Amino acid sequence: MREPAANETALGEALLAAEDVSLSFGGVRALTGVSFDIRKGEIRAIIGPNGAGKTSMLNVVNGFYQPQSGRITFKGEVRKSMRPYAAARGGIARTFQNLALFRGMTTLDNILAGRTLKMHRGFFWQLLRYGPALREEVEHRRRVEEIIDFLEIAAIRKVQVGRLPYGLQKRVELGRALAMEPDLLLLDEPMAGMNLEEKEDMSRFIIDVNQQYGTTIALIEHDMGVVMDLSDRVVVLDYGRKIADGTPDEVKRDKDVIRAYLGETH
Amino acid sequence: MHVLYLIFVDPFMQMVHSPDLLMQTLWDGLVGGVLYALIALGFVLIFKASGVFNFAQGIMVVFAALTLVGLHEHGVPAFVALGLTVLVMLVLAFGVERLMLRPLVNQSEIILFMATFGLTYFLIGFGQLVFGGNPKVMIAQDLYLPSGAIEWKGHFGFVSFQKIDIAAVIIASIMVAVLAVFFQRTRIGRALRAVADSHQAALSVGISLEQIWVIVWFAAGVVALTTGIMWGARSEVSFSLQVIALKALPVLILGGFTSIPGAIVGGLIIGIGEKLGEFYWGPLLGGGIENWLAYVIALGFLIFRPQGLFGEKIIERI
Amino acid sequence: MLYREVGQYKSSYAADMAVFPILQDRIGIAVILVIAYVVFPLIGNDFLLNTILIPFLIFSLAAIGLNLLTGYTGLLSLGTGAFMGVGAYACLKLTTIFPHVNILIWVLVSGLFSSAVGVLFGLPSLRIKGFYLAVATLAAQFFLEWCFIRIPWLYNYSVSGAIEVPLRTFMGVPMTGPTATSLTRYLAVLTIVVVLTWVASNIVHGRIGRMWMSVRDMDLAAELIGIRLFRTKLLAFAVSSFYCGVAGAMMVFLWYGGAEAEVFAIDQSFLILFMVIIGGLGTLIGSFFGSALIYILPIGLRLIPGNFGVPIRPAAAEQLTFVIVGALIIVFLVVEPNGLARLWQIGKQKLRVWPFPY
Ligand SMILES: Nc1ncnc2c1ncn2[C@@H]1O[C@H](COP(=O)(O)OP(=O)(O)OP(=O)(O)O)[C@@H](O)[C@H]1O
Ligand SMILES: [Mg+2]
């Protein structure tokens, strides 16, 4: 159980709110009338059995899917749906359940790519790679090196990420998301397929990001121990519906949750 | 104003005034379309079973025809040459599976696609090196294919049907029917369909993936040979046909990569569309629009219905 | 240890981010430039300059152009030949209308026309990718080819239907046309190729290069980190076509001295694609390797057996080239999808630790 965050006062203000979101693919209903909010500065976990619609929910939040109904409020702005570009611009970053790295690029380039939105030197400076364009590259390289140090991946800086082991790829992906300096960070099963040690490292990174940079985090995770340790509040999905929402303790005791989720997997 | 008249009114007036020309154009388009459809069919067979977009399908048509004629030129009797050519296509299928598909098995589809460019060039060079590069005449007579034309006179004029075209349409129909039966009724056919859905399923039928690849490439080779004979009989056998063979690509865009009915309908649309376009609208642009019309039709399609006529819209996952 | 980076500490990120961070590489480039600018002009006869070096450089540039699109951005194009054609015809029209402007300026400007056309035919990439896009680029190829033949204005109504390159001088020295020496044309081509290669290398090593590669490797993720796919792809089409257009203009004006539309047919598109594949997708240096191999191979096949007393028919040499190139494509895709450039890197790697095996 985490101690309540120091910036408790800031909590309570919703950074993002989903209201009555429904999404279906042909006949498959991935989400049915889901509402929940993510408050500034918290770590919000989204849990549920396989196929519950967790990934779909994140995809709606960062604009990859357009929900059939419902609305999303982000930073006080109401919209029916996001566009991925608008979401990125607005400060939503993301990691993926099945790694979506740029496999042919080096670690460095992957993370630098995360800074694309922050780089502004125009096309003609790029042609020359001189003066302002070069200064900009160097300045962002410095920021990226900080992230690389933070994630302890300095040794693989210039390695093509496609050749890295899975656990490191997950880290690079986190690095790319951090490079965007997001206000809201969406993590889709960041610890899937990791051993205990790797999980501990990753948990540490997540907590550090949350506390050092005050980044709000939405986290999908199957490992209940991790969820209980990390998160401030938990929302539980099952068959595309929200069945519970509250602190880890509350959720753990919820009958529906025990039946639908805990009862099934344990 | 006059331009609009020329584009939107005049061609249709012509169609009404001389229905015999219209019929003739439609028939020519139909036959061309059937041949496009046959090439596209070869593509679909391979794509369904191995996920490879076989750019070389058009060249396999020419290669097969060239082998047949080339063997005959070297004194091999027509039907023996036919049998040998079938054998060559089998060897080709084995070679492709061994040397190209198997080593590339987990590569992205675009890599496989480019590998078939290599195959294309290899076949062009190899075919010419062995049988010579000059255009050849298809041995239609020796294979007992009909020649000459039937003229059909109505009270509005006359239409002429080449007998070889009629034969092409009939043989193509038989071919499609045979393939359909093969896919629906036989064990191998069912395995082929299964592999299109999932590789595991195919394995459970007891046929290895490698065997399936050989079978589909061989089937596509036989389709190519048939197409090559028909096509060769209508014009001549040479690698300049490859540009025409490329037209199977827009056909696939229309029909979708996995649908046999799609390949047929797409072939007919392209075949008839380009003949009508060339005959009635081509003169406005100075002619020769046949060369690109098919692609532009496909392009329009891509923009409005990227999944083709029969394909289902796929929502990408991440 | 002839080739090493050990001990070469980079004192700053700027130095580490330089295109050639290693000293030996910089020396290598300098040596190549000296050979290209001094040695070849001194020793070069017409055959070397006109039959080998000029076309090699021009094809390299076209291959770089296609590589930016296909190798870096992952968009397969079969319309390279036509985009080169746009450059050539644009250059002809420009120099016909404004004969007093330096022809080399028009060679470069004609690339912009090619860019515009490239962007137009790149529009479908908004919705389609992979081989669907390849088919869409075929539309460009065949439509443009048709324009080159059917619009007499494009080739100045010449009777033959071919481009006839007029005489153009620069400070009194003939640059194009029959009286231009191969040396002048070689130096012009070399300079353009060197400068544009440098620019291409700047692009791919910076923000834009990363955006392109992101789109290539995982377009959906690229979108979610804030890369606008459509713009990025169109930019790739524009830059790529620019390079192809310049290459096409140089091909006609500084090499052939005249050309028919056939030069820009689909075969040309394939040839350049093959250079890119064999040289290495997504590497600039590979474009040079690929161009060298594919362009020089047939020349070698024609000449070498003859020297050994085994004459080979020109037609057979060409067919043999097809067989070899076709087989090479497959071999490279199977064995080393990163092409000759990767072999080169591996070679350097070996040198780096030479003479020790590890
Ligand atoms: N692009 C899509 N097309 C069709 N169906 C989809 C698509 N994306 C998701 N689905 C369906 O929506 C449902 C929810 O999927 P989702 O991936 O959101 O589940 P999840 O909770 O993330 O599961 P897991 O724990 O396995 O990751 C599933 O039934 C899935 O098959
Ligand atoms: Mg999921």
C-alpha cells in the first residue's frame, strides 16, 4: 500500500474523465457505458480479466479508437473523441501491451523520436544540420541522455532495439514515452513477461516518474501485487463494463470483483 | 460546353447508334478481362495460402508459355511438351519453396513481395537465355485449339467472335470450376483454406506448411500455363507481355487479395472498363489510355474502398 | 588495429552526433573526394567518365531518392522511372523557355517539379500502404509515361518524339549538348551528387529522418507520439521525387544528351529499386554500392568474358544480368536484408579488431 501522495491537495481535480464510453467492433462490444476519471498526480490502475476492454479503453483515451458514444474530458476540454495527434500534443504518452518500438532504430533514436513534438527547427535548417538545427539536436540529446541514465540503459544506447531482449525493449519504450514529457502516461501491462527483478525495477521507475515529475499515470496490470502496491485508485472492467472503482482495498473486497476477476484467476 | 458534350453525351450516343460496335467492344473487353482474372486467380491462390503477394505471377504466365513453345521448337511433340512444361512448373514450385519461401518464412510481407521481384527478373533472364528472346508463335494448332472467327450478323450490323477467345472463356470457366471443387471438396483443398485462416489448423489436417506452399505454387503455375497458352494464341509469346500481366494488380485491388470471385469480377470490370474507355473516351485524349486506365480505376477504388469489393474492413490493432 | 574508435572519446554530444564520428571514416571520405575530383579527371578517359562514372553517380542519386522513400520511410514505389522522367522533361521545358539561366540551376529546379508530381501521386498513401501503395505508384508510372509520349509540347514537338538536349554553356564552357566534354559533365554530375548526398545525410540523421523511420517501423506508434503520418509520408514523397527528378534531368542532359520516353519506363523503376535492395534499404552508402553493382555488372559481363576469349552475345549478357540480378535480390533478402551496406559494416567491424579475432 502506498502512502498517500504528498500532493494530496492537488488530487481531486480530474485530469481526464471518460463518461459513458461505448465502443464496438462489428458485433463485439469492447466497452459498454464506461465512466471513470483520472485525477492529477495519481497512479490509476485499470484491471480486469483478459478481453475485458482495458487496452481498448486506453486506445480510446489516446484517440486510436473512436468510441461510438460517450465523451472524454481532458484538461477541462470536452470532446467526443480524440485524434492521436491531438492526444500526443495535449500531453498523453503511451506504452503498449505488445511493444510498439521502432525496431530498426537505435535506442537513442527511439527515445529522440519521442521528442519530435518538442523540436521545431524547420525543414531548411534540417537540410543543413547546422546552426540552430544542430543546437536543437544537441539540447534534446541532453534531455534524452538524462532519461537514459534514469532508466539505466546507457550501455545499449546505440543498439538497434529489435536486437534487445524483451525486458530492455519495455524499458526503451517507457523511455520513449517519458521523452514526450507527458502530463498523462498510459502504461499497458508494463511488466508483462518480466521476472521478479525486472518487475521491481519497473515498479521503481513508475513510482519515481510519478513522484519526481508529478506525472499522472494510468496503468494496466495483471499482477495484483503490483497493482496493490503502486496504485492510488483502481477501476475494474469486465466484459467491457465497469464493475468496481475505488481504492485498492475497497476493490479487493468487492464481491463482483472477486467473482469476476480474482475468483477466476486464483 | 462542347467538352462536356464530348465526355458525357457523345460516347453514349455512339453506343446507341451502333450497337454492333458496342457489342464488339464489350466482347473484347470480356475476353481480356477473363485473362486478367486468370492471372489474378494465380495471385489469390498463393496469397491465400502463403501470404505472399506474388509479383511474378504475370511472368510465370509468359515463362510457362515460352517453355512450352520453346520445347516444341526443339522438336518435342506438342502434348509431350505440355506435360514437360507442367513438370517445369512443379520444379519451379519446389525451387521457390526451398530457396525463397522457407528461408524468408518470418520476414515481413513487403520483404517477401520484393523477393518475388527477384523471382520475376530471374525468370525473365532465364527464360530468354534458354529459349531465346525473340517473340514466338503459340502452338495453338498442335494443341487442337480452334482458330478463325465466327461472325454473327444481326439486323444492326455484325460482331465477330474469335474462336480462340470463345475457347479461352470456356476453358477459364472450367478452370475456375475445377479450382472451386478442389477447394471445397478435397482434403488438400480444405487444408489450403484452413491455412489461410491459421497455420495451426492446417497442421492438424496432417499436411505440412511446406507441402501446402508447393501445392499452391504449382497450382498457380498450372493456372499460369493455361493463361499463357490462351494469351499466346491471341497475340504472341514474348516478355513484352509482362506489362499487360501487371494489369492483374489493379484487378486484385478491386477484387481483394483473398477472394476468388473477387478476382473474377475485378478482372471483368477492368477488362471491359478499359476497352470501353479506350474506344469511346480514348480518342478525346489522343488514344493509348488503355495503358493506365486500369491503374487509375484501381487508384480511385483504393481511395474510397481500400479493402476492395469483397474484402472486409479491418480495424488495426496495437 | 587499422580501424578503431577506441580511444576516440567524444567530448560533446555534438561531436558524437556528427555524421562520421570516427576519424578513419572522415579520412576515408576525404580520400574518396580527392580521387573523385583529382585523380579521375587526370587519368580518366571518355570511357571511364562517360560509360562508368557519370551513369554510376546518376544512378546512385536516383537510388538515394528511392531509398529515402522505400528504405527510410517504408513506402514502396514502382514509379521511380516516371519521376525521373518528370525531372528530365521539366528541365527541357525550363531551359527552352528561359535559355539564359544556367542549365545546372534548371537541373536542380526540375527536381521541384518532380517533387510536386510525387506529392500528388503520394496522396493515396494517406489511406493505403504496402503493396496497395505499390500498385498506386504504378498508376503514376503508366500515366506519366503516357504523358511523355502523348503530349508533344513536353518534348518540344521534336519529330522523333525524343528529348533533344540543346547546347548550353556556363562562362563560355559548353555544359550540355554534343560539344560538352565528358570531363565537364562529369564534374557537374559529381558536384551535384556530392552536395545532394550530404544534404540527404543531414536529413536522415536529424528529426525528419527519425520521423520517416518511425513511420516505417511502426506507423501507429509514430502517430501516437505525435508524428503526423500523412505529412511525414508526403514529405518523403516530395524529397524522394526531388532526388529522382534531378537524377532524371542529369541522366538526359549530362549523360545521354537526348532520350526517348522509353528511358523512363517501368524497367528503370525496377532497376533502381533493385539497386536499393541490394545496396541496403535505409542506408545512403548502400545506394552507391547497389548502383555500382547493378550498373557495372552488365558492363562487366559484356567485356570480361570477351577478354578471356569467350565472346558473349550482347543479348545473352543482358539475359545473364537478369538472371544474376534476380538471384542476387533473393539471396540478399534471405541472407542479408540490409544489403551490401551491412556487409561493409561487418567488414569494418572486422578491421576494427584486426588482427585479433575478437
Ligand atoms: N481492432 C479490433 N478489432 C476487433 N475486435 C477488437 C479489436 N480490438 C479489440 N477487440 C476486441 O475487444 C475486446 C476487448 O479487447 P481488449 O484488447 O481491450 O482487452 P484487454 O482487456 O486489453 O485484454 P488483455 O488483458 O488480453 O489485454 C476483445 O474481445 C477483443 O477481441
Ligand atoms: Mg490489453
